[in-house]
Amino acid sequence: MSSYSELIKNFERVRSYMREFYVYGLKSREEYDKKSARSYDDERRRLESWLGDHMGFVRTAEGKSVFISIDSRSSFRNPLYKAWKSKSFTDGDITLHFILMDLLQDGQPHLLAQLMEGVDARLAEFEDPMVFDESTVRKKLKEYCALGLVESTRSGKRSLYRKTELWLEEESWRDAVHFFSEVAPCGVIGSFIEDRWVKKGAHFGFKHHYITSAMDSDVLALLFLAMQKHCAVTVTCDSRHLRTQERLVPLRVLIGVQNGRQHLVAYHTKTDSFRAYRIDYLSEVVLEQTVPRFEELRAELAALRPGMWGVSMPKDRYDRQSTERVEMILRVEQGEEHIVSRLEREKRVGLVERLDQHRYRFTAEVYDAGEMIPWLRTFICRIEDIRFSNSLTERRFKKDIEQMYRLYGIGGEQEDARKEAERDI
Amino acid sequence: MPERRQNVIFNEIHSAYYSAVSKIISRILEGGASEEDLRRIVAENAFGESGSTLLPALTRGKWQLVHPDLSTPVKNPPQLPLTLIEKQWLKALFLDPRIRLFSVEPTGLEGVEPLFTPEDYLIYDRYGDGDRYEDEGYIARFRTVLSAMEQGDGLQIEMIDRRGRTVCFCCMPKRLEYSERDDKFRLITQGSRFYKTVNLGRMVNCRTVERALPQEQETPPVYRTLTLHILKERNTPERCLLHFAHFEKRAERQEDGSLVVHLRYDVDEEPEMVIRVLSFGPLVEVLAPQDFRNLIAERLKKQKSCGLF
């Protein structure tokens, strides 16, 4: 008898499967070891159940690979949020939840004994009624107090429980909650709010919309709570080959809307340095003690900002001067003013200057010029000159372009052969 | 002491099953609920296989919330109050300038700590010429558009076009599309022959019109499939697949560890796709379509003529 259920107890395993299927979609069942093959089948079936039409598969020599394919521009709500709505529970949990919430609906304070009586009375209508002991009900109420659903006050030695006020006008909030549930950090929380309402068509669509970060919502929320309390955290970090436990002081989250990545910038206690960690590689966040010099560290990090193109920082936090210079001269023909607009809006920490009617200079002083290379390449076809103070980076940039010429047969033997063929014709 | 916090996000109170049960109880309390109604609610609110587990558990006494005759011991339609993390998230929205686009107030959130503040996160690669959310005129136009969509009204729009001319036209607003990279809204319209999309930042006036406009079918985008060869070097497969994660795509691993990826893109976005592919340099090669490959080759030829490399 299969013990399969659509619901799960632990999110971490499904998080890694979702990343595997959504971002990569390459690994076949045969590539998992025998022990995890059953788990693979269960996770695949769950994801199919949650994501339906977005799942697909391809058969290759290595076997069948499952992938999740979503065009986020035509999905007005992030489908990956469904995974966060799959937490398992017991028969008692769900029964007690709806009965307790119903008993507390009047907004009045209730004693535990009154609630116990109420629960028994409601369930007495069933043939074989469930019985909840005092400690179970108290524990559930305590849990709901921590979540903010219930407030507890004291009356002498006894606790009184009252449901917190329901608050949010659906009509005025619907659009705001939908919009921010897609664009604000931890947007899945907005999706939980929307679930209380009757489903309606959406007024918003989204372009250049990375939905992958949905899978990291819990880690991100805990990092924000740590920052709010100025706490250090212990966190598990997975890199490609290594899993380590680190003690960090989370200082800021850096979000890339052009590459779909989120990094935590933190102070690494052991090495006395600032480091950036991919949030999708972090798990098991535990809040530790408060850090008295939190604000001081944050101010120090803010001072590095003018030299950061992306997330790279100086290796030595005391050496803020170790920047690399990049200078690029672009040719802009008449009618290509959009290129100048592009430079202006995409320059980040760089500087744009007009040299003459058709030439513009972009300069930047950054900690890692290598981070800029993908952006600099987008100007291929108009780069008149480019110089890097880091000669290795410069060599790599130029070598890459030469390799592209070869790939596309520009100016090399292939093109000569083509020209010759054209002449013959 | 280390603090192991209760899981605030992955919690059963937010589960699709709880949400479906809540709506089922409400429907039963309205009176006259049928099993078909219940099945529909499960299909709309839970998952693909939920019908076979949720309904039997609910109606056969496993969860003691609904009797077999579809009555319930619950007396009131369930209402889940906002949790603390939900209030903290809502409070954080009031630190975002875009919240002013909506007619909402932080009433009831007094004394709640925001989940995050602008000091806690930074979008570092957003374009610098986003829409002006602090502009009262922009806010008013945004709200007019939103209200017209809600009411099903038409709009009369006056805007500055790309050539700097002021144009005026009527349309039916279909939806607002937001780009996180551009930090701009654009309105997708129907009923206007020439203006299918309008950047909100270009609008100068906007008012609702009662006259009904033809609601023709939205023209679906024209898609093409781009086939890329991604080399194994410099962690490119990971970077590239994540970069193109928001497209419909399919990847195949080659014997040498490189990848061939097929991704579906909107033809209108082709110039943008060209520069996105260029950004990967020689590590990503366009295999097909040939005319897309030619676009890359043209840029390289032009670059070569600059005489630099």
C-alpha cells in the first residue's frame, strides 16, 4: 500500500526537486540512486498534482527527464506558490482548527474550559466523536497565539483567549495584494491573503518576471526577521560540492531582476569579511544572539556600494580602494539615440560622457570588473575601444569576442570561403 | 539562546486543503450545497488529486466538520484573521513608493514591525528611468485605468508617442503589465487599431468613457523557438538556465556535458533576446533559427569593422 500523499511535512526536499525540474529539467530518474528513486517518483507525482499542465517530460538516452516549463508572462499568479500550500496536518489539526476558530468567532475572550466544552458539544453530533484533551487544545491555542491568530490575556491565574480582529477590506486591497504578491519579497504571503477571497480575474500581468525565488520564501523571511532583530544566524550553505554550516550576520539582500538571483550579503564572523551567499543555496536558518555592532557593519557595507556592480565586494574588508577600472568607448550613429538612453538607464554605478557627436564614453570603478562583462557584451557592434585595469579581464573579454567571430564564421576561413562561393556564382 | 522559530510560511493554516474546507463550510452554511458544489470548490482551490482524498475525508467523518448529509457543526462562515507575518508583510508594503498607486491605508497595522525595510534589500540591476510613482498625476491616471478595468469602462487616453507627438484615442483597458527590470507599467488595450500597448509614463490624460468599444479577441503573441547550444564552461549552464528561467523551455544534455536548450519567445521581443544571448559571449551559440543566428553574426561583423579586435 503506497503511503503517497499530495501533502508534505518538510519543504526542503521538494524545494530542491522544484529547482531541479524548473530551472534545469535535465536529471532523469535513472540518475537518482535506488533509495531516492521512490522519493523521486513521489515528488514528481506531487509536482504534477500541484502544477498540472506546467509539467512536461523528454525522453533521452539517459532516460526520462521531467521539467517544469512556465512562461511567467502569461501566468498572472506565480504557480510555484502552490508548493507552500501543501503542508500536511493530522485529522485532529484540521477539525480542531475550524471548531476553535468558530467558537472564537464572536471576538469575545474565552476560558480554556469553555472552549473545551464548546469543542465537545460541536463534535457530539458525530457518531464516534473525536476527543481532544486539555493539553492538545492549549498547545493549539499557544501555536495560534504565536502565529497571531489568537490573543491571550490573563484573568487572575487563568488564561483567556480571543480571536484577533479580522482586518482587510477585500474590495480596496485586492489589486494591491495581487500586485505585491508578485513583485515584493516574500510575495507568497500576499498569495495566502488572496486565498481568503473568491478567485477573480487579475488586472496585472508581469514581464521579465523571475518566479524561482518563490521557493526561497521561508529562508528569506527568516533572514528579514534576523535583520529586524539585528541577530546573527546559523545557516546551512550548499555550494556545488560542499555543505557547510556558517555563522553570519545578515546585512542586506541583493536582488537581481535581470538574472533571477537573490544574494544575502552578510558579515562572516570567522573570516572577518563581507560575503555574498546565493539564497537558493541556504537552508536551516536559526536565529542567534543580537549583534550590538549591527548598524556599524551595515554602514560599512553601505560605504562599499559605489564600487559594487553586482554582488562582488573587496576580498579584504579593510581595503576599499582595490577597485578595477573599466572604460568603454561606443559609437552611436544618427537615429540611434536609444543607445544613449540605454547607457544612461543601465549604467548603475558607472558614468556616461559624450565625447563628440557620435562617440560616448562609459567608465566605472568596481571591485570586480568581471561582473560587468555580460553587460558590456550587449554593446557588441559599436565598441570602438575598451580597456580594463585588470589585464586578465581585458584579455578574456577580447579572446571571447575572437571566439565568437570563429563560432559565427566572421572574418575567418569560413567567411572567406563564403565570399569565394558568392564570387563564383 | 538560538531561536528555532515556528515555521511561519510553511504552515497548514495556509494550506490549499484548509482554504478549500473553509470555502466548503461557507457554501454549506449558505444552504442547498450539493456534492457537485463541493467538488467544484476543491477543483478551484486545491490540487489535481485532492478530489479523491479531501472530499471523502471531509464527508465520511475522518475530519469531523461535515456530516454525510452535507450539514456542518460549524455555526459561522470561517474567517481566518491575518497572521502576524501577513501583517508584517503588509506593513512593509507601505515603505514601497508603489503602494501609493492603490487606495489603501495602513489602518490596523499600527505597532506592527514591517517584515522588511528598504535598508534590508536592494534591487541592484533595475533600470534607472522607471515610472514616477510619486507624481500625483501618474497616480490619478493609474487609478483611473484600474477603476475602468474593474467597472468594464472604456478609456480616452491622451499620450505622447515615440516621436514626441500628442495623440488621443479610445480603448478598452485589458490589463496592466509591469516589468520588474524596467520598473514601468504598460497598459494592454483592446479596441484601438493603432495603440495595443501604452506606457503609463507616456500618458498625459486619461478619463473613462461610457461608450462601449468593440471587445475583440486579444491578438495572441507570435512565438518562435530559439535553439541554443550552451557550453559547460564557467558555470554557464546554471547561469543561462536561470537567466532564461521565465520562458517556456526544454533542455537536453549532450554527451560532452554541454546543453541544447529550446526556448519559446515572443517575436516582438526579438531585439531584446539578441542582446540577452550576446551577453553570454562564446559560451552560448545560436543554433536556430538561422535568421536569429544571422542577427548575432551581423552584430559581430559590425564589431569587427570597428577595428578593435
